[in-house]
Amino acid sequence: MAKLRTIATEEAFSIPEVAAALKEVARGPSQSLDKLLVRGIYDAGASKGYDALNFLDGLLDVEDRRLKQMDELDIDMHLLSLTAPGVQMFDADTATDLAALANDALADICKRHPARFAGLASFAPQSPKRAAKEMERAINDLKLNGFILNSHTNDEYLDDPKFWPFLEAAEALDACIYIHPRAASYGLKGPLQDYGMDSAMWGYGVETGTHAVRMMTSGVFDHFPKLKICIGHMGEAIPFWLWRLNFMNSRAQEGGRAPKTSLTMAEYFQRNFVITTSGVEDPLALDYSIKKLGADNVLWAIDYPYQPMKPAVDFIRSAPLDDETKAKVAHKNAERVFHIKPLG
């Protein structure tokens, strides 16, 4: 087999201006569960745990240490996105300004290293019409590759029609929205606050999976049939729930508890979603996801700097897949979904 191109599709970065603004959020009175992560990363010494892992250096240093490690491990490309919670904990004006600043910085990185970095643009859901304009700028002018959204905004989800101006923009631009986890919304957070369950161990998957299911059950994809959504962490467990989601949603529709939809939940998931492997290096989960969703709908990712690079590289290179399927997961699907130029 020829050399396997590797495009990692959930790779976080930040800029100093966003980091400084999140440090202020960490010191504010908000009761958001995101503050556990934000305080640990951006307010050194304020909490134990995340600060000891020094994620901030990995987020801010894109072109030195990260690139050297990519070279050492023979990783061809990172698809960069502004790290969670992005700009979604700020007021609308601040969020709009910081999203544009981050997108400009990201576009500059991609221009300096076009073979090594591609980028997902951020936007401010707090102001949907301005978000749509920034999305158009990011694709048409900055030549970025799609969008990043960190699940709920002010405890609200994309089934709310007020957010639909930027869903319409994403569909019209043929640009995928990657819905990345953040801590649970206010109504979900109660039981998740203990034992480290608030973030990647459990809470993030519950939050993002809930968001995706709300979009499917509400009929969002009847309004936006060509909208493409990406979710990470082997689909936030949704592939394993699809049969039951179908069955119980059909029952809810018959009983008038859910809207009538044109397709089943499984049909929406297989048509409108793709998933990445970020942070789940389990061959059985990979095998199941490919068989359930099809080889065209699974993309490789690392989740750097929150996950180490080497185990993820070893995972995809040693995965028991035929050559064509491995190529799809490692790079071909990313090229198609995020409009990344193929080699040759």
C-alpha cells in the first residue's frame, strides 16, 4: 500500500485574545459548568487538574511544537478549530469580534502551511444574522473549510428556529458544521457535577448527543436536507442507539409527543451526519461504526492537545481495515466533507 495520508479532523487551537477573555470568564460569577474546564486551563492555580496538563501551551503553539510532533509522527494535516467553548460564553458583540479575529488568525496559519493545516471557522450563535455573514466571509474570502460550534449557546440548541439563519448559510455554502462538546446546559448539569463526570468522561457526550437527537427529532433536517453535521468521539454513542431511537421516536410521533418527520432518525443520521474517532481508540467501536454508518461517514481524529497524538496515529495505522476503507477514514472522507484538496 502507498503511504497513508493522515488528516486529523478535531484538533484544537486558540489565540491569545480568546484565552485572555476566557480567563475573565473563569473569574466571573457565572454558574456554567464550563467554568470547571475554563478555570483549569486559563486561570493557572485556580483549580487542580487541567492546569497541570498545560493544555494552554498546546492550544496557542501551532507552528512550533505541534508541527514538529506532526513531523515526527508523519501526520500530514491537522484540521484546526477554535477550542471549546469557543466564543459562546461571551456577549454577542464580544463573541462576534473574537470569532472574526480567530478566523483571521486561522486563515493566516493555513496560508503559511497549506499542506499541513486546514481550518474550521468559528462564529457567534448569539447573533445569528451576523453569524451568517461571518460564515460567508470565512468560506468565500478566508477560504476556510467549514465551521465549529460548541453545542448549546445560552442553554439553547439548534432546533430553535432563531438559529436557522446560520444553518441556512451553512447549507448554502456546502460547509459542514462540526458540533463539538461543551459542558452540559443548565437543565442537564445537576447529576454531572460530581466524580469528574462533567466533561470528557461522560458529560460532553451526553450534551452533544442530546443536541444531535434534538435536531433529528424536531425535524430540522426536513428544513435543511443538505445540511451536514459532524460530531466526534465515535458519534457520541448515537450509532449504538440508532435502533432504539428509531423505535421510540416512531412511538412518540404516533402519540403526538414528537413532530412528524419525513425520515427516520437512522435515515437522518446516515444522510446528514458524519462522525470522527476523536478520543476513542477502540477497534471494536470503529468496526461497529463503519458497519452501521458506512465507510464514507467515519473520519479519523486525534483531539489534540486534549488527547496525545501517538496513540491516535498508532490506532489508525494498525486498524484492521482493508486499504480502501482505511484510506477513507484516514483522509478521503475529510477531503470530501471539508473540501480539502487531495494529493496529486
